[in-house]
Amino acid sequence: MLDAVPTGLFIGGSWRPAASGATLAVDDPATGKTLVEVADAGPEDGMEALSAACAAQAGFAAMAPRERGEILRRAYELLMERIDDLALLMTLEMGKPLAESKGEITYAAEFFRWFAEEAVRIDGGYAVAPAGTSRFLVMKQPVGVCLLITPWNFPMAMGTRKIGPAIAAGCAMVIKPSELTPLSMHALAAILVEAGLPDGVLNVVTTSQAGAVMEPLIRDGRARKLSFTGSTPVGKKLLEQAADKVLRTSMELGGNAPLIVFDDADLDKAVEGAMAAKMRNMGEACTAANRFLVHRSVAEDFASRLAQRMGALVVGRGTEDGVQVGPLVNAKGREKVTTLVRDALDKGAAVRIGADPADGPGHFYPPTVLTDVPLTARLAREEIFGPVAAITVFDDEDEAVAAANDTEFGLVSYLFTENVTRALRVSERLEAGMIGLNTGLVSNPAAPFGGIKQSGLGREGGSVGIEEFLETKYVAIAHSG
């Protein structure tokens, strides 16, 4: 399986080693052992990739929208045909169980199918000026060469969510996947070549020197768009760099999602939604429920049910049958979770289940439920990025909404209530770009994904997703009447 995956840099339609010959190791987080070595690009390689994208831009922009859509459609079909192999590859490099990896491949492929259909729906307009003496022609054109940076936690889907609209709009690109999980992107690039993507349209640069490689590309001026998914601190640095040449930017940054359970909630739905919102990807998701705000009258019942479900999960290597929770991505990630839990316990939280990581190979952390978590605990302010549910009680709606909004982040909020009036009222009051109402899943290729406040700028997916890769041009036409 690993032997079939390219390990070089993909520049101008060819796989090649880094100019320096350097490589970086891709490790299995379940064992700590190295799976394979891939090319480790330097600044020179990055510039070659940008030049290749620039050379391909004009020709690709001129390609018929239907043809661009058909490339995406063929890539969608290839992803679905090879879902088993791709899922195994993802599990090996990232750790999530095979069932979740298959789910991600399906989700990733849907972005290609969605944007295959959007490619032929790029439109403009024609209007008569109010005075009647001229006409307005409005057209949409590709923004130009794009720089795309994707994270490790959803290594395939975060790629297709950016690559799909770029191809549909007619934009060439340089993409830098996370050095922790580059293999899924390499496999995706190979599939796009097979689907007919022209040389130079997609260039893949893997590197352990992200800043040294990407900053010169951002400041170069030839690229016109930057799309990043990752942490808020890194996103802020990239925004500063992008300002130098006034690049268009899309930023999908950190989260601190509240999950509110009101006293009239259906607890079966709430627990099911909590499991989905917390345990997808072992909690390593920007959309993961980070703070559980539960009405005092149902807090004990909810905590007991959630602890029972969390405690029944099978932890192990994602390739093994029956495993539901894999390892965290690396030792740093596990240490962060351990530190945040320890801080909460020191400040008065109680362990309902978990919080006792075992020694041994791999970066495993047990599913954990904490109760009586004070809002002063660090895990109430910081992304946990692990399988820890931290429960805090509240007494009334205003208190719950205030606590939910008391964060610089605003990606997603979840609420569970059977009162439709409250559902609409609280949904309007919550400061987040997305709301999960009686559900723990909000991501959908056909819906706009993105946050407010320090959770980001712009939207990915849905009918607005392609707009991030298009410029609007207005032509004024003289008209004598």
C-alpha cells in the first residue's frame, strides 16, 4: 500500500525530490514508528511550484467550465472506487479508525461532486443603468493562482474543500499539506492527474519548514489568493503576510464550541449529539464540542449517560477490528490534553470516567468525562483537541448564552431543546458562524462552513464556496438610448 504512494514533491506535473535531497519522516501515531520518508521542500522548491502554477494559470482559466467540472466528477468517482485503500492510508498516517477514515473519504469526495456541478453555474449579470444612458455587464473570473494550506486532522477533506472550488473556478494552485499527514494529499494529487487535471494546475509541496517555504510565496505577489485551515495564531501571522500584497484570504481557524443542553431537551438526542460532536476524529476537530453547558436539573442524568457511552468505546490502533477511538496525532497533542485535564482537576473538576492515560507505545488518551468544571479552567478557554467532555452546569438561558459567547472564537455552537421558540431565539443569540440544533454534526459540502470572530474569515462549501475563488468584474457600456 505505502509503496504505491508518491513521496516526492509534485511540481509542474512531475514528482521530484527536494532540491536539497532532504526528507521528513511520516510516523504512525499508534506505534510511533516511521511509515515512510517524503521529500522535505525548501524555499527554492516552493518558488518552482509557484512558477509552475503561474505558467498554467492562463490556459486553465480558459478551459471550458464543463471540462473542469468533468475532471472533478472523474476524481470523485476514483475516490469512491478506492475508498478502502485511501482509508487505510489515512488511518496509518493520522490514527483515526478505519470507519471514520472511510467516512472522511466519502465526505471529501462529495466536495468534488458538489463543485463539479458548481463549475457550470458561475454567472454574472446585465442591467440597465438607472438613468438609462448606459448598461452594466457583470462577469465572474478566476481570482488567479492560489496558495492553499491544509491541516493534519482531516488530511483528505480539507484538501478537497479547497481544491474543488479552485478547479471549478479555474485557478491553478500550490498546496502545502501538514507534514504530519502528507500521504493522503499525495494520493489525492495522483488521482487528479489520472482524472485529467493539466500539468501545473496543482502543485504539492511537503515541508517541515512551513514558514520559510510559504512566506516568500505569499509575499511574492504572483499568487492572488491564500486559503488556510489551522490555528488562530498561525492564521494571524499569515494575514499579516498576505496584507503585504493584498491577497484575497480565507481563514478557517480555531474553535471553542459550546454544547448547551436545556432542561427540556430530549436527553437521548442530546447524548447522541454530544457523542458525535465530541468524539468525531477523537475530538481532534475545530468543530468538536469543547464546553458542555448543561442545565442543573438534567446535569446528573446527562453526565451519567454520557460517561456510560464514553466508557464503552474501544480504544486501540485504528486498523484493528472494532476499534472506535484511535491515538492522538502525536506526543505534543497528548501532552496538551493531559495538561488541560490536570489543570481542570486542580481547580475543582471531578472525574466521571477516564483521565488516566496508559503507558506504552502510541499517543493514546482515554475517553474522559469531567463534571463540575469551573469556567476558570484552561479547557474552558482553550481547544482541547482530544476525547475529553468537560461539563459545567447552568441555571437559566441567559447564563447559558453568556457562557457560550464568552470566548474570542465563534466557529460552531450546539444546542439541544424541544422548545421551537427557544431554539430560534438562542440560535440567533449565539455568536457563531454555524449552529447545530439538536444535532452534533454540522459539516456538509452543500452548506457554507466557517466562523466569526477569531474563528476565521470567509466560507467554504455550499453555493458561496466558489465565490472565494472568483473576482467580480464590472463593464460599463455606453448606450445612446
